[in-house]
Amino acid sequence: MSGDDEQWNDSNRAFLQALMARSTLTLDEAKPLLAAIQTTYERRETLAEDITEADLNAHIAAANTRISPFDFEIRSTFHQTTRKRVYALVNSSSDPIIQLATIHTAEEISFLKRVLDAMFETYNTSRNEVMAITSMQAVRLHKAPDRGRRDTQDGAATQGSTAQGLKMIEAEKMLRTLVDEGWFETSNKGYYTLSPRALMELRGWLIETYNDVDDEDDDDCERPPRIKQCVACKEIVTVGQRCSKRSCHCRLHDICVQNFFRMQRSNGCPVCKTEWTGDAFVGERAAPRRSRAASNANTSRITVDDPDQNNDPGEIDR
């Protein structure tokens, strides 16, 4: 125990507190932070350029030793578009949705679940794996569905009316809050996607929730998993490339493609051997053209991808 105490000092405490306040860190962000901490703790100036990845890893290892009994862990993953490694403090055991419920209302959590359903079900089809949602599409989900009125007759109206949902302005505020808390991030084109921190913390929940086959009448035909992993790094893919053969489940992050095929010395899909064209995408680039145009226009009218008017919201002519 005394050895652990020697490795855990005010410098380590300050680093952990800073990470808790920020929710995520990259090496570039950690360098000036650790430099300031070491300057204060060691009483001599330390410059940001003096901080190495080994210094960051040492602080992370010490912190993980201390926080593991409380079911927390500092994990890392590569950002799917910037290629930077992202470090985040995540809950390693409890349901992350239950964790969110401690700081958000039941209506806000229900709205979040509807947004996630839209990302990974409505806008994640075999034709177009968008797995992202525009602000207009998300705000439209502010109102909870009135399932009680549809399922029953007596008392249905009263039961259904209890699920009031959020006002549109409240839904917009919740989206901004989820970005501020590090669960969502927004692209230049206005799409909301799960952040690296969310993908790390929600990984098990996403696979369990969206990869279960509920259709008992479809036993003879295996439904492809909605949550797919990169064949190179084994992390979840929500932005990247897919095999041009629609029935193939092979996916690769953009940041993994070049090195993967260089090592493989072949341009064939590693699963089905179809030529890898590089023009079949996962993420917002897979969105129907009309959706991208409406998103870029930043209009207040809701005009795109109405599930009630389009049987396949991801359908697009190739």
C-alpha cells in the first residue's frame, strides 16, 4: 500500500480531476495540462513540449489503479476522422443509460433513446448506413409516441398522455447538452454522431440493443448486425467505408484502410474478396443526397427522410 501511495501524489490527483472536468483528452491537450501540473508540483518550469506520451500513460496507469475499485476506467480509442487518440473516463460496469438518468429527467432519457434508435435503426439501412442524424431529424423526435392509445381501448388515452415528451426547444437544448457533456459531436455539415467517448462507454449497450434479432419469423435469413466493427482495429464503425457488395458485412475505418490494404497487399475485400472500390461509405457520406442538401441548407422546414413517407429512409440511387 505504501508503494501505491508513493506513486499517487498531488500531481496524479490534479490530472484525474482535470480529466473528470473535461471528460476527454488528446495527447496535444494533455501536454500543456501536465506541464502546468508538473511545474506546480515539482516547483520548476516544465514546458508542454517536454511532456511525452509515456508521461501521459504513466498518469493514466496510476489513475486507473486508484479508480478501478469504483468501476471507472480511463480508456482510449482513435477518433474516426481526425486519427487522434482520445482518452476518456468511462464507467466500466453499470448501464450507461442508467448513469445518464442520474443527471437527466425521464423525458430527456426517452428522447435520447429515440435519437439513438433513429441513428442505428431508422437511418442505418442495408442501402445507406448513415448512423448519424441531422438536428431537424432529431428535433422531430421530441414527442413521445402514444403507444398506449394504439395498443388498448379503455384508458388508452389517459395512459398515452403520460408520455408527454419534450418541447421542441427543450429537445434542441438537450442536443446541445449531449454535445457539451461529450456524448455527441457535430460535423461541419450539421450531423450529430456518437463521440469517441460515447462509443467506448456505450459499446456493450449498443451491441446488445441493436444487434439482437427480434423477428422470429425471419429464422431462415440471418439479419446483418446493425453495429459493425472494423476488421482492422475491431472498434465500432460509424464513419468509414464498406464493401461494395451490399450483403457483405466487412467495414473499415477511413484511418485504417490505407495501412490495412498495404499490409494485405491486395485491394480485395478481406471477407468476400470483392474489389474494394473505396466509394461505398458508412456515416454521413452515405446519407441520401436530398438529406445532405437539406442539412446544408440549414432550413427550419422539416423536409427530409420522413419514415412515414419513405419505406426505406436510406434509399438512394447509385
